[in-house]
Amino acid sequence: MTMEAYRYEDGSITYPGHPIGPDGSEPVDTVDLSEYTAEVVTWTTSNATPPGVREPNHLAIVEFDVDGTPVRALGQLTTGDVDIGDAVEPVYCEELREPGAGIREPDSQAWDGYRFEPV
């Protein structure tokens, strides 16, 4: 599984990818962010989580440097033991939340994705 970001004609990269980039063009390439490390920009802990989401839920905004282009992402952390400026790497997780909890049908969405783990 890849952590796919989109690259646009002007060189910008977005995550998640969007059908139209900041310059108004369609994507011209993809980048797998799971091959990069990132830096924690800020983080928080949620103790009042939605049904099926672990509690406490540690979240971070991280910034990847993809060949000189900054790309920010929001995601869960594997631990609450992080500081701003720490290096993290994406690690694949089969279930970011429990499929049986909540109001959506479990088959109606994907439950896997990436968490960020300190390097």
C-alpha cells in the first residue's frame, strides 16, 4: 500500500491528492510518501474520540521534504511521546479504527492507512 500524493505541473505536491492542483492543472505524477521521513510540525492528543477510534488518540501535522517541496499531512501517531521537530516515518496500519463501531457500514469505506512513528 502506498501513501499516495499527487504532483502537479507547477511542481507542487498535495496529500491527499486532489483532481485539480493549486495551479488549476490535473496531476501529472504521484509520489509515495511512505518512502520518506517527515518532521512533526505540531501535535495533540484527543481523549474524546469518535466511536471505534482508540482513546487517547495522538495526532500530528507532519511535513515531508520531497526533493525540496514541502508536503504536509495530518494523521495518527503511534505514540504520544513526540515533540515538535521530531522525525517520524509513516507505518502501515490495517485498521485505523474499528470497522464495527460507528454508523457507517463496514464495507462502505477503507479502514487501513498510515500512522506516524518516531524515527
